[in-house]
Amino acid sequence: MATLDTTEPETGENGGEGIRRRDFINIAAVSFAGVGAVSLLYPIVNQMNPSADVLALASIEVDVSAIQPGQAIKTIFRKQPLFVRHLTPAEIAAADGVDAASLRDPQTLEERTKTGKKQWLITMGVCTHLGCVPLGAGEGEAKGEFGGYFCPCHGSHYDTAARIRKGPAPKNLEVPEYAFTSDTVVQVG
């Protein structure tokens, strides 16, 4: 019975090891599987990208020229309420008069506003307890025990710097990324 000796590599015309047909088939199969995996994974990963309506709201511009000291407006940013408040000198003094170390989420008013624009407080209008919308922006007057915002759902009270002072909310109202593009226009996002 004749047997094939498979221990010897195939040699080409120049005497070196040649590419066997089986190697070529293996490389072609792995390449085909790789292209197939990428073409299968691309739609799955791509569907996780933000939709066009979300990208359109990625940043907004707010004209603050009509907001008088002591007033606040409520607008929409990324499908959530955004509060823009023009603080009075008395509200600024009240916020600065609080020892930040005594707060649940210690932040000063200067940390929550831009340098040179301390009178403009811009925060997301979502209570950090369960995501309710606090009162105090756009209603014409401040709410709560500390002159800022009040969430009636569970009783969270925020001060004039939108810092949590009383109630179940664990953190201050979030301050989004923003920049003043002029003296009267703020770009949020």
C-alpha cells in the first residue's frame, strides 16, 4: 500500500516553499468572513448614532436681551427644559452669602456661571431627584423657600443659584456647556 508523505513541504520552481492551494482557500475564506462581519455590524453600530432631529438640537442660541433682572425664561434644549435666569444684585448677594461647604452639592455661584457674566444663570430645568420640571422659571416669580426653584412633586427646594437646599434631590440643577457669542446671545451646547 502506497502512502503519501505529508511531512515535506511543497516546493516551487525556485526550491523554496510555495503557496499551497489549501492556504489560498483558507485566506480567501477568512477574508470573505471578515468582509461579511463588517457588512453585518455596520448597520447595527450606525443605528446607535443620534437621529437628525437630535443633531439639529445639538446646540441652540438664546437671545437674552429682553430678559430683565429678576426674570427667567424657559426654553427647550435637546428636548429638555432649559432655564435662563437674569439674577438681580440681591439674588447674587444671597447666593454668595451661603457657605458652599454647607450644601449637599457644594458649588459657588461663580462655579455655576461664566466669568464676567455672573448675573446670567443657565441651567437645565430637570429636577435631579426624579426628572420633574421645577417651578420658578417663566412663571414671573421665584418659587420655593430659598427664592429659586421648587419641584412640587417631591418638595425639592433650590436657591437663586439653582443649588439644592432642601428636599430629596441629590444634586444641583445641571449647568450645560454654554458660551456667550455676544453680549446678548448665548450658545448652549
